[in-house]
Amino acid sequence: MNVKHFVEDKLLVIEITEDLDHHATEKIRRRADYEIQRFMPKRVIFDFNRVVFMDSAGVGLIIGRYKTACCYGGTLEMVNVSPKLKRIFEMAGLLKIIPIVDSYKEVV
Amino acid sequence: MSSIKNEMKLEFLSKSSNESFARIAVAAFASQLDPTIEEIADIKTAVSEAVTNSIIHGYSDTDGIVKVIARLTDDEIEIEISDTGIGIENIEEAKAPLFTTKSNLERSGMGFTIMENFMDNLKVESISGLGTKITMKKKIKSHERINSKYIEIK
Ligand SMILES: Nc1ncnc2c1ncn2[C@@H]1O[C@H](COP(=O)(O)OP(=O)(O)OP(=O)(O)O)[C@@H](O)[C@H]1O
Ligand SMILES: [Mg+2]
């Protein structure tokens, strides 16, 4: 997991670099919450560019971080979501509350 | 199911670090049927769901044995994943999308829905207090494709 913080834009980008299963999400959850609560960014973007594998644990991870950010009025978005991942997020009805954006650079 | 061409069995301790081991092992075994990348990805995800369920629900993070059996026929893989954990009281309820008994652990209740969607067939057998067995089947379609290509060339 890598974190990029754009202070002026109040934007935090969390790049996931590991397989998103139950085992991996335990650690990612703790680190992501720490970073989100530390910076309290207006926008949190999860970058899935490097995610090769994801199961339902990924859905739980994103919903959980959505709740973390919601606490102080922050929002969550996702970028670089492959069709494989999108299918799972869609099945869970997640895209209704957490949108997929084309690129975070564009929208900064 | 037509005659079994190959079979493998795995048994491992209910450690979360074995989740990736299990799905990679089954995927490697399945590769004998020459599946597409998508088919392999579907199998990996479904195995990961069932194995994770045994670890976090079946054994609730205590030590137990998770058993995985995979069988290949000419064009199909059958995967059995079982535990001797707490079992499921109401299978129909458990299979419903978004149903989870562990929302405190950030589970989304999508495991069975994913298994059902990614595989062709899902069977759940469980006895409360004794354990759970999941049986999943998937036709490997690339096999058909190769056969028909062969006929065309002939
Ligand atoms: N092997 C098992 N042993 C005991 N209970 C199980 C087992 N597998 C599933 N369950 C029960 O069925 C419910 C639904 O399982 P499912 O995989 O669909 O969702 P989940 O595991 O709760 O969440 P997710 O898979 O999205 O992380 C679980 O919450 C649990 O109560
Ligand atoms: Mg599950």
C-alpha cells in the first residue's frame, strides 16, 4: 500500500499494491484508517492499478474506509478499477455510493 | 459428471496466510484443462471465498483443518472445500446477498453470491456444530473452443 497526499487539494490517494483477500486487508485497513484519520482529507481515492486479485474482502475494506471518511465529512472514490474488480463491486451495489473516477490527476 | 481424469487433495491449518496458497494451488491444478485467464480468475476468487469462510466463520480464527479436493474431467473442474467448524444453521439465509454474521469484521456478505456467479454450480452442505462442505463446478469452455478449432482445421 502506498500513500500520496496532495495537501493543497485536500486529497489522499491510497494505492493498493497487494492481493486484496482477507489476509491482506487486515493490515491495509489499519494503515488506511491511520492515514485517513491523520490527514482528514476532503477526498480519499483508492487506486487499484496494481491490484491483480480481489475477493469479497475488498468490498468490506472499501465500505469500512467509506465509513471512516464519512465520520468527518470526507468522500471516497475509486480509480483504475479493472472489469474483474468492477464486476464484484457492482454485485455488492457499491458503485451507488462510491463512484469510479477516470483519473485522479484530471480531477485534482 | 463424466469420468475423472485427475484429482488432488490439500489439507492445511486455518491460517489466513493459506488463503492465497489454496487459490494458487487450485488454479495451477486447473491449468491442465487449458482454461482462459478469465476462467482461472473466477476459480481463484471462488476458492478464496470458500476457504476464507472456513477460516473466519467455520473456525473463527481458532486452529482447524481446511480440506480442499479438486477433480478434473475432460472439460470440467469440481472443487470441494470443507471444514469441521461450527457449521451453518440456516443455509438459505446464509446464501442471500449481503447476509453476514460478522459485520463487525467488515465482511460484506458477498462470498456465496460471488461463488454462485463465478462458478456454474454451487452446493452447500452444513450441519450445525459439525461443519460445512462447499462443492463447486465449472465448465472449462476453452476446451470446447480448442476442439472446434481442431475440427475446422481437419
Ligand atoms: N464455512 C462456514 N462455516 C460456518 N458459517 C459459514 C461458513 N461459510 C459461510 N458461513 C455463514 O454464512 C454467512 C455468509 O457467508 P458469505 O461468504 O456469503 O458472507 P461473509 O463471509 O459473511 O462476508 P464476505 O464473504 O463478503 O466477506 C457468513 O456470515 C456465515 O455466517
Ligand atoms: Mg465470506
